[in-house]
Amino acid sequence: MASSPDAWHGINDGTMLACNKQADGWQARLSLGFERREDATVLARREHVGPLRVQKPFHPEGPAVCHALVLHPPAGIAGGDELEIAVRVGDEAHALLTTPGAGKWYRSAGSWASQTIRLEVGAAGVLEWLPQETIVFDGAMARMQMRVSLAANACFIGWEVLCLGRRASGECFDSGAIHMHTRIEREGRPIWLERGTLEGGAPLLHSSAGLAGYSICATLLATAGPDASVTRACRELIPEEAGALHGLTQLPDILVARYLGHSSEAARNWMTALWHLLRPVMPGRVAIDPRIWRT
């Protein structure tokens, strides 16, 4: 691979890793490992190649929970880009990952872009994957894949707020496509499988069996579901956006919440309110919003 003056570099235990931008896009990887050491969760392993980084970890809730910000310096994903993120949370460790701002998938000239996320949580571990919203531009060609592997008593809470087009600019998702695949498994047994395709301008975007004409679709997934009283409280949460649709389903080992609307802020606020109800009874900690959400 030829050298490039705008190559990104990563440091891992004193070893320089280089990744060049290929003609058809960035090839980037980020691998993180969190461990429990005495009463603290620490970021024990951090490796990256290309434009994927994590800021210095911090502990706003005390040493037991480690927060980290996942950064993509180019600020958006373009056709030909291939991003891979792998996170391992060890036994009894607790990590919360978010992003500093909205993710963006740009219009493609024809090449697909992809993001693959692999998350693994050890025994009695907790992983919270809470990125800010994802904006898919008209004409984007996006493949989004997530796989979560859990130990027997591990806990996972994650969400995705997907914005189709840039509604504030009058842009709709009239062309392009999104392939999505999510798999959550516990001890190798699948507890949630979801695969779908959204094509720009397709009837499914306006069908009552699809997105019903809404430009924002959001999903929250929480494993090891709460008791009936908490589930009932979650169902009673009303979004602040008039006309938005929402629903919640409690399955044997996973809680699924859905949102359809036109306001990404309202969708995120509803998801955050659910998280505030779920976190004290699932990981067993009061929810404290990452400070980056308020900036």
C-alpha cells in the first residue's frame, strides 16, 4: 500500500501502526479492552489503525465505571470507507461508550461504506453503547453491522437513533440504501436477530408496515430485562414530540423499545429517559449523563 501524506497513525504500547487512505476510502480499526482491577474499571488495551480513536478514559461516576468517547476524526463515513470497532469488557468490569457528536454517512458516488461493531462482555460485566444520532445523507450506500456476545450474567444496553436525510435542510432519503444487521447472543445462543434493508425512495419508507413516512427511527435494546413495575414505567413515558410513534416489548431476555418521529432530539431524549429508568435495576447504578451530551 503506497504511502500517503495524509495517513493517520496510531500508538499501541510504543509501536507505531500506520494506515494509508486507499483510493476508494479509509480502512480503519479500533480495538478496546476494559478490565476490572480491584474496585476500578480501566481501559487496559487500546489499539487503533486509521482514523478511529478513543479519547482518554474518565470516571465521572467513580472508579467502578469507565467512560470513553469513540472518535472518527474525518467526521463522516464516505463511500469505500471500512470501519471496524471491537470492544471487550472483562469480568465484573463496567464501561460506557458514546460519541462526541452525530455520526454521518455521506452520499456515495457508487461504492458501499461499512461499519462493523463487535462487542463482548464477560461474566457480570456491563457494557453501555450509547452513541449520539446517526445521519444518513441522501444517496449514501451504508452497511451497518453489530454483534454483541454476552456471558451468562452479563448486561448490555445499547441504542441507535437513525436520521434518514437532513430534514432541516429539506433533504429526504430518496436514493441510496442502508443494510443493517444486529445480532445479540448469550453464551452463543441468539436472543436478538434483526436484519433489514432501507432503500432510498422505496414504498417501505412510507408504508404503515415500515417507517410510516417518518424520517427518524430509533431502537433501544437492553438485556436481562427489568421487573414488571419498571417495564410499566417505561411504557408510560410519553415522547415530547407530538405525533411521534413509540412502543416497548419485553421478551424473555431482552427489552426492545422503538421510536418513529421527525425530531432526533426528541428521540434521544425519550431513549435517555428510558435509560434513566432501566439503569438502576439492570446494571444497578443511577444514570449519570455523559457531559458531552450537554455540549
